[in-house]
Amino acid sequence: MEFDWSWALWALPVAFMLGWFASRIDLRQARWESAQAPRAYFAGLRHLLNEEHDQAIDAFIEAVQQDPDTSELHFALGNLFRRRGEFDRAVRVHEHLLSRADLSDGDRCQAQYALALDYIHAGLLDHAEAALLPLQGTAMAAQAQLALLSNYERARDWGRAMDVAQQLHGTGDGDFSGRMAHYACEQAQQALALDDTKTAQEHWVHAIRLCSHNARPRLALAQWLASTGKEEAAWQTLCDALTACQASESLIALPLAQAAIRCDNVEASLDLLRSTYQSRPSIDILEALVQLGTHAQDGTAQRWYLRHLEQEPSLIAASRWLERQDFAPPEPRALVLRALDHAARPLLRYRCAACGFELTQHFWQCPGCLGWETFPPRRVEEL
């Protein structure tokens, strides 16, 4: 039986047409998918700018599903999960990125750093350290060192924090002398808890050498000297602090006055604090002057409040002055003083300049944002 070649002539055009239709269908599908991915990505950005985090996450998940090879989408999604507190999902996103063999070196470092941040925010400090150490010597080494420093601070590992801060200080990435002085003070506090007073003293002296204008080590050293009965040495340490640490004079004034009363150096302290107050008046220096004047039985001590009020309207100074007056009957006077104290109490707080956290006591490290020396040494009323 002979083969009919006419069928082949018909089959070739038919096969060509079928192939052409199939290619058009694939092209349309590809165009549709490429159009959908940017659309979902831009929708996620729009939700993110409007602070609609839930909708942004949904949009980015859709974009990632349509274009799983785009690392930028993974970074955006992982950062959103971390901001939302969904640290386990953020870790999975960044670990998935790191498992890809086609990831560039820059993206790999960025993913490693993002993974470390996930662990830090989740409180898994040992995992964070393990994720940050491989970044040494890479383009993100400086950022990794700063994150490692924050990690050691959270873990209260002050020895390692000191080592990292010294490295950063030596490479010129910033002035870390003040922060290192705080680390030395924290180490001194740990040594005191173990009754190792010699080591504590060494840390305080080292802190003063690291940053001579930081008042914290001198205040801590003076407090320890006073607790051991060395009142004269404590007073002299505070006098040195008042001269060297002008930014913290308000924190030094009251301890100085108390030390002066204990070691009978009232007159010398009065002269020192008077000149300080005249240059830079503050409520705490005012209180120190009144304490010293009252102890010296100076009848004009209470007039310091009036002098302060002449310079600036202070509810705290007015309340303190009225508290020492006896011109009103006891019961109405008590009611007025209670009302004034209630009104002045918020003004006596210290406020963090970084996050706005307020406390009645001055802290060297903010409990809210963990920033060092973010509390100005002046009360809220004086800011």
C-alpha cells in the first residue's frame, strides 16, 4: 500500500498553527503573571505607607507567591513580620532566602543581618550572636558590630560589649568612650555584688580615664566611699565631679551637699554651688543650696526660692517656698500644699530625649529605648 503524501502536506500547516496558538497562550500567561506581581507589590507599598500592616502583609505574600525568586519581596515581607512581632515567620522568610544557591553575596549578607535582627527582637540572644559573627569582614561588618554591641548589652555581658566598643572606637566608626565608661560602671556594680571592692574601684577609675566628663563613675565612687566611712574622700570626689562634669551638675549638687554636711565642709560647698548656680541655675542646685544654708542656720536660705522665681516661673520652687512658710492656718495650708505637690509632681520627672519615657529617677540607660545618656540631667519643668 502506498503512503499518501498529501496527508503530510496538510499536517505540517496544522502543526504549525497549533504551536503558534500554544506559544500565544504561554505568552499571555507570562504577561498576566508579570503584570500581577508588580500590581501586588505596589499594593503592598501603598498599604505600608498608610500603616495598614495586615493588608501590606497579604499583598506581599501574594507577590512572593507569584514571583518567588525576587529577594526584595522577601526582605520587605520579613521586615513586616518582624515589626508585627511575628518573629517565627520572619525567621522562616530569611532562612528561606539564605537556603537559595542563586543568592548574591550582597543579598546573602543582608539576609544574614536581617535574620540576626529577628533573633534579637525575639530575645534569642545566643542565636543572634551566632548569626552576626559570620558577617565579620563583610560589607556589613560595621552594622553587624553595632548589632552585636546591642546584643551584648541586652545580655548584660559587659566584658564582651567593652571589647566590641573598643574595636568600633578604634576603627573610627564613632566615639564610644562614654558608652565604654558606662560598661566599666556596670562591671563595677557586678563586682560590688560579689563583695569585690578592689575590682570595683579599678573599674571606676578606668571609667573616669575613659571619659572624664562622664559623671556616673565619680558619683558611684563617691557613694561607695561614703558607705565605707570615707566622707572627706567622697566630698572631694564630688567636688572634682562638679568641675569636670558640667553637663551633670544638677545630678551632683544634692549628693555634694549631703557629703559636705556629713564631713563639715558646708561653707566651702556653699561657695562652690553658689558660683555654679549663678552660671547655670537649676532646681536641684537650688535644693542643695537651701539644704546647706539651712544646716548653716543661714536665715536667708529660703530666699533662694524667691530668687529663682525672679528668674523663671517655677511651680516646683513656689511649692517648696510655700512649704516652709507658716503664715496660713494648718488645715487650709495642708490642702494648698497637697494641691501644689500634685501639680508639681509630673514636672519633677526626667524625660528621655529619644523616646519620651518619663521617670521620677534619673537613669543612665533608658529602660524604654535602651539608649545611653538619653535622659537630660534636668527635670521636665526645666526642659
